[in-house]
Amino acid sequence: MTDDIDIAALREQGGLATVEVHACLGSTMERARVLAADMAVAMPAVVVADRQTAGHGRRGTRWWQAEGSLAVSIVLDDRVVGVPTQPTWSLACAVALAEAIAALEPAVDPRVKWPNDLIVDGRKLAGILLEIAPAGRTILGIGVNTTGGGGARPPQLRDRITSLPDLTGRPLSRGAVLIEFLPRFVELVRLIHGTPEVLVDQYRARCGITGQAVTVYRGEERIDGVCGGIRNDGSLIVDTTTGRQWITSGSLTAPECGAW
């Protein structure tokens, strides 16, 4: 069952100027791009869909979510946030989202899998996309499995993803997640603009792979090593047999894994 989104509460408590809630969209990112291109649209803006028919993740992979889970794209304007977009915003988004979920559900301990997935007990709970739009605007695409227990998802994904009902026995309000997340995120990006090491400290506290063996996939290249955390610029530190490397782009998920 899909929870109702309280638009008035999102505006007041989440600091949003424009809120759209759709029963069905191809992709919230597609609609967010339209809003981002329209300079008359008041910012920040949020697009929520009860269901997406063409959602996608990083590298264009298909994005599966149970109907009624949080599928949202957020459009931010540098002039409203007060600081220019930085590559580290995607990592800051993951940290803020993990903290927001933990605040709402203290029994859940989301960890960050570089660059910006949230995992619990090795299974993916949420994913994030960051896209730079024209005219100083940025789009954050976020999917959180706030609904959908194990029986709701395709068999091939049951060992790879998890949901709040799996973890707590109940769904989590989408509106509550947004209200808890947005102020945290804006505060964090403003803070790291002048003090970038703050992100390293907060990311380290939530990192789910530091000290673990990792494989980074970057195009046709594969880099094996041990995760050493992140640097101030958000790059992943990987200690390989030939020395330390700093990875600025790539994925820790093999390309053949497909959806999610």
C-alpha cells in the first residue's frame, strides 16, 4: 500500500518550493530534467512517483523497485543551496540518506558502498544518481526500498537487495524519509564546501567496505585490491599489489550483474 505524501509538510519541513507527486512516470529523472531546464520553476524541486516504468540506475542498468517505494528526483539550485555543486555531493547524499534512515529506524544500520549505494548485511537498500543540469542546477535521483518484502521482488534479486519491511517488518513513510534527509544533506554539502575533511570523517563512520577486498570495474579495466576509505575529493583509496591507487570513477558492481 502506498503512503500518502504530505505536500504541505514537505514544503515546510523539507524546505521545498516545488513538489510533484505522480501515480506513474517513466522515470522521475526524466521529469526532473524538464523542471531543471525551466528557470521559472522554484527551487528546490522534488518529483516523486508511486511507480516507475523505465527507472534506471548507474551505467544505464535497469532499476527495479516495488510499487510504492521511494522513487524520487530532487532538483537543487546552487544559488538556493548557497554553494556550487561538487563531485562529492553524491557521496554526501549517501551519508545523509544513511543517517536519515538510521534516525527513523534505529534498528537499521545502513552502510555506504562507494560511491553511493546503501547496503544492509551485504544487500542493497538504496541507490543514488547525481546528474549535473544546466544553469547551476543538480539532480539527485534516489531510490529507497521503503516497501516490498522478499516475496515482492524477482527471484534473481532476492539475494542482492533488501527492503525496510525485510529489516523491520513494516514499510517506512516516503515523506518521513524526505523530511529527515533533505535538511541533513543541504547542511552537509554546505559544511564540506569549506571543510572537506568532514565528509571523510562522516563517510568513514558509515563505510561498509573499508578494509575489505574490492574489485573496481572501470570500462574494460578491472582493479583488485583492499579498500582504504576515501580521500577529501571523494576518490576511493584502493591498495593493490602494485601500490595504492585513487579511483575517481567506476563501480564496485560487475557489469554483468545488470539490474540493481
